[in-house]
Amino acid sequence: MKSIISIISCLFLIVLSFPNTSIASPGVSATSAVLMERGSGRVLFEKNGNEPQRIASITKIMTAIIAIESGKLDEKVTASKKAVYTEGSSIYLEEGEEMKLEDLVYGLMLRSGNDSAVAIAEHVGGSLEGFVYMMNEKAAWLGMNNTVFENPHGLDSENHRSTAYDMALLMRYAMDNPVFREITGAKSHKAETRTYAWANKNKLLTQYYEYCTGGKTGYTKRAGRTLVSTAEKEGMELVMVTINDPDDWRDHMLMFNWGFENYEMVKLQEQGKETFHMAETQETRKGFYHHDIIFPLKRDELVKVESKTYLLSKKQENVPRSAIGKRVFAIDGQPITEVTIHNERKTGTVKHRFLNVLHKMMGVR
């Protein structure tokens, strides 16, 4: 009996000695939440991620990126009466005051100025209504399928809604823009017409979390606390969105730490040439991958990744776009990402290089 107890005790100690390679994701206080790896767009954690909610001032991420992409950042904007008398948080514009559009975007993102949002909308969109139309067009283009914008600031209105997933998509896109990245990552900014600097309200960036690279806060009584933030560590960049979260600072830090600890960026496919041997026809095809495929994986997923290559017949090849097939990566039979295989002969053409530049400018991945 003593021998049996001794053996059981030894086995128990051995089990305890193994490292825990799969840590359960922590819970969040939010009604809705999404944690996304920015490069791949893979959702690492989700809670009611596609449920439309009031989103308050994280709306201003869309207002900011549209203003930045307008190419008018150096233009002077005259504050209207409507802008000045917009309720809620403010950068205290005065009617008739002129301020550079770039400074207004800083006031929008750092101080969450609702007056700044309306001034931006009227200048860039020609009217408040015109700008809201631009916001919804951009949302549709980005695939934000459960989003409706009714204003540029996020104050509660009848149908102004989005989801944690849609806002993660938006932030993922916006952070591709170096000007947006600089603005959202600024801890303070002094406008040309101000004698004092604006401090960023995002405490993750300014106080709490060393890996934070940007984000936007939001709050109304009906929406609760909303927060979008980004963080980067050791080559991995994460986007976190919470909606109606009374403990958002803590939740974001916990989820970022969980993501960084449990996932690593793995190169699934390297940029360059590859030769394919066709068993059916005994012919050889040469292909080219335009870029590396790097994807976030858990430790236990590393050995489960499989890939299949699908090549078009020569009659099916879409010659102008140089695609001859694709390689699909999957885990347990479920596709996780794919990469286009291009005709090696066409990879160096002037037209192809032009299309690559055009795609980058348009934000096409």
C-alpha cells in the first residue's frame, strides 16, 4: 500500500513539473470585446464581437483617418457656430477661429473634442451630412458590415452603432497610415494657436502600459466606457477593443499580456521563388511569392499547421494579374490564411511594380 501511494505521489509531482503551455484567456468586464493580431487580422479572443453597440468617441478613429487621407492637413479650418456649440468634450474652439486641420485631428484624438469633430467634418465633407456619408462608404469598403455612423463624434443617436470586431478592423487599417500612427501615439501636442499643450487621455499610452502604441477612449452614459488600443512587443502588434467596460484599462492590459504570452509570430511562407512539379502532366511550373506570410500561432498549433497548393491550368491563368494559383494553410482542416502564387516571369514587370505601389496606397493587403 505504501508503495502504491509512493508511486502515485511521484506521478503527481511529475505532472506538476510540466510547464503549462496553454493558459486560458482571462475574462473581461466588457459587454463586447475583441483581441486581434494586426498583421494577419486573426482574432485571438472574442466576446460578443459582432453584436452592434453604442460606441461613443471611438467613432473618432474613422473621423481621423478620413481627415488624414483627405490630403488637407495643412489647410486652415474655420470653426462654425454648430461646431463650437457641440455638446460634450471640447478643445474649446471659438466661433470664427481658424485652426490647421492637422491640429484639429490631434485635438480630436488626444482630447476627444466633439467641436473638433464637427469642424473637421464640415471642412472635409462639405457638410456634416456629406462627411457622415463618407464615413459609411469607408466602413462598407473596409468590410465593417455591422456599422452605421450618424455623426463624426459618437454622441448617442438613434442608429449610431458598431461592433468590437468592426472597430478592430478599422483600427487595423488606420494603423497602416504613418500619420495616423504618429497622432494616436502622441502623448501630447501643442497646436499653433494654443499657448498650452494637449495631453492624451489614453492612460494606457501615457501611464499604464509600456507596450501601448496608440488608441482612442470613449464614454457616454448610454454607451458606457469604450476603448480601442494597440500594443506592440517583440514583433507582434495587437489591437484590443472593448465596449461598455467599467474596467477597461485593466482588461486591455490583461488581454495584451495574454496574447503576447500565448502566441508567437511564425513565418509560414517565405517570399521568393518555388518550383512545382505537376504529377499529372509531368511538367514543371515556376511560381513566386511576393511577400512573407507571418501568422500568430499558439505553441500547440505549431505542429498542426498543414498546407495545400492549388495551381490553375495554363488556360485558366489570369495573365494580367500574374496569378497562377494559391497556397492555403489550415489547422485541423480549417483554413487560417492563404497566399497567392504568381507567375515568376511577370514578377519584375513595370506594371506589376506599379500595381503593388497602388495597392499599398489604397490599403489593399
